[in-house]
Amino acid sequence: MSDNLIDIFYARQRAYAAKPALVWQGDVVATFGDLPAQVGRYRAALAQLGVKRGDRVMVKSENSPSFVYTYLAVLASGAVFVPMNAAYTAAEVKALVEDAEPSLLVHASATAVPDAAEVVVRRITLEPDGSGALPDLAAGLVPDLSVEPMAGDDLAAILFTSGTTGRPKGAMLTHGNLSSNVAALYATWQFSDADAILHTLPLFHAHGLFVALHLGLYSAATLRMLPKFDAARVMEQLGQVSVFMGVPTFYTRLLDRADFTREACGSIRLFISGSAPLLPSVFSAFAERTGHRILERYGMTEALMITSNAYAQEGRVPGTVGYPLPGVELRVVGPDGAEMPAGETGEIEIRGPNLCKGYWRRPEANAENFHADGFFITGDTGYKDPDGRVTIAGRSKDLIISGGFNVYPAELEILLADIPGVKDVAVIGVPHPDFGEAVVAVITPEEPGFDGSIVQQVAAEKLARFKQPKAVEVVEEFPRNAMGKVLKAELRKTYAGLFTKA
């Protein structure tokens, strides 16, 4: 058997042909026995569209079974899957298409993409409800059941994540990265074929694609999928699953419901949270309400999942992200590169089979972020306690995680600084009870009386919704150090209570 992730999935599903694999909005749409033919039709469609081994296929659509089949078919073809946030603007899509140079762009017809005259690339539609020209083409074809043999080091996906310069960087994830990580999570979180997963995370994000979806397919566990998180819909299906994964926002919204009770969680063995910091207050409120201590873990686009709190409930400590996964090494270093003693904060660096093979066409970024010994500089700061448990202290690259999505201040600052009347801008993240963190733009104007709503208007036109500032603050001067650098830590302190009680 090759190291193609699809071969691995199929081998593990073979004994479960009659078992539901995908349940979409309450209806069974595929059993594990159906899956190879469903994927095979899309593989045949991709071949008709000229997709070959090593080609990039970019997808900009919403959750649907067709999205799942497309993803699996891309991997079965030996091609490289490149998902995009469905909220990206046409300008953001244009930049990524120019970088990845895909052979095919799959997108919803109503979503924002650059027009054909602006970007020349073959296109086909995949609508949010799972219909479209690609599913129509696939439906009429004989399934291609073959799976392209791949080595563990062969590319499976490129996930773009903005850098501190504002220019997107594509993390190159291999079949070996993906298979090793799902195997580690399977063991750590004690998954089995007895599980059913309620999947409400976006499939264009690593959390929804490489954690929730992969665990269902690897475990032969039924995936009950919804188009997106909706607390009422979640409550309808919660009693039919054993695992629920989400971002902190999901848990705060469930806690707002009177019907979210201990009894409603009776079938659940595991609640998992990630993609943003979980406030200890939410952890405690959730435990008091349901009897469940949420399992928090730590991951990033470049390395998938890195650490996890213990599976045993008493081993889950609020405010921490647990221990490195099997096979993953994590060290905390000081400015001189030496490892820090337990309890002392430093830069987190990692190495392991989960770590991407580098950034797509970015040798300068590879040189900057990867050491010669194979360790990767995460950009996060934190510390280990004496027994090795990891706590994240902050992000040295000023990354903001809002609602589970990464927002890099430099990208916004470059855009907002061009607005007439803006002298300088600093973008920060501050605590938010729903989103974990909220984006705040702090502006110094060229003249008094600057209207901050202009910033919101420009952001709404140019940026995906999750990147847009939730508040704009106008100040006369920024706090700066002796070198003139803006002290963002001071700004974060000043506006820490903007959305929460100070």
C-alpha cells in the first residue's frame, strides 16, 4: 500500500461497508462502502478537467458532502488540495491564485473571485448546498477507483497563512504529515469505530478538515455534518453523537442556551476545543453545567496538532494545552537559543512528523523559520511546568485568533494605513467573550476629528469578515519605546476591557 492518505482511510474502513460514513443535515448520504465510488466519480471528473499528479486544485466553497468528495478525490489523484476561506475577497483570492498557480479553481458561483480577464485559470462551480457544475459532471461518470501511489513526503495540501509581512505563506503539508497526525490524535483521544462525531467546523480550515473529518474517516466513525455551527441545530443532534469539536465561540453560545444541560450531553464522551484560547471562566462554567471538562489542545497550520491535554478528565487543566503528541518534540528557548528551565517563558519551537516540509515558494521564509536541526520557530511564547505540561503565554508575532481564524496585524495595518487621514495604525487583539479575541484598530489621525467609521467601511470592502476590526479607537499618539516602536503590549492593556469587564 502506498502512503497516500486515501489508501490509509480505505484500508481502515473496509470492514464497515454498511455503516453510515456521512450524515448530512440528518440524512445518510454515504456509507463507508459507498465512499470509494463517490470519490471515484469526482476523481474521474478532475481527470476530465485536466488535473494531474502534483497539480494544485484550489477550492472556495462551504461545507457539503460534495466538498468532502472533492477533497478526497484531489488526494486520490495525487494532486494538491488548496482550500480558501469562503469569506475571502476577490483581491485575496487573486493573490493566492497567482502564488499557487492552480490548474483548477473550484468555487461557489456567488462567492467573490477575480474575473476571468484578471486571472486566467480553469474554473468550475461547487455551490454551498453541494450542487454545481463539478457535482453534475461527476454524477455522469464511471468511478475511477484507482488511488495514485504517493510517498509520505509527497505533497497533499497547501494551506495559506498570512505572515508578519502581510504576504500569505503556503504551508506545504505532506501525506505523511496528515497520516501521522491523525494516528496520534486517534490514540491520544481514544477514538474507535463506536464513535460518532458532530462536525460543524468549516472544511476550509485545518481544524475542520484535518482534525474532525480525518478522525471520522480514520476511525470509521460516523460524521454527522452541518453546513456550519448553529446552536439550535447542534442541540437537535447532540444526543446522537459521542464527540463534539469546536472553537471557544461554540461553547459560549451553547452555554447561553437553557436547554444545554447535563442531560443533553448524556451521549457525549469528549468535548474538544481549539483554534483559539479557551478562557478558564468558560472551562469552569462548562464543567459546572455539564459535568464535562473541555479538552483543550494546541495546533497551527504549519504543524497541525502539536499538544493535547490528557484524555482523563482530571488531567485537563484550564489555561494549559497539555503535552506534546506522540512523536512531537517541543522545546522552549530563550533569546540565545538555549532551552529555558521549567516555568520560564520563552519561544516555542517544535519538530516532528506533523511539521510541514516548508513554505510554498518562500525560501526566505523557510530560512527564517526553520532551524538546521529541523526545529520550527512557531512564533508563540510559553512555558513548560516541571512535568512537561505546556502553557501558551502569548504570540511573539502578534497573531490574533478571532473565532478560530488567524488574523495577522501587519496585513491589516498595510491596508488601513493607506486610508486618507490616517497617520499611523496599530492592530491588536483583545479578549472577547464570544470570539476569544477581537480585532481592534488603533488609529492616530493626521488631523483632529477623524471619522473612525471610514476604517470600518474600507475593511468591509477589502477584507474577509473575520479580519475586520470590531472596534476602531482614535488616539493622539501611540505609546512607543526609545527606538520609536509602538508598544502593542501597552495598547492591549489599555483596551483589554473593551468587550469584557476589566
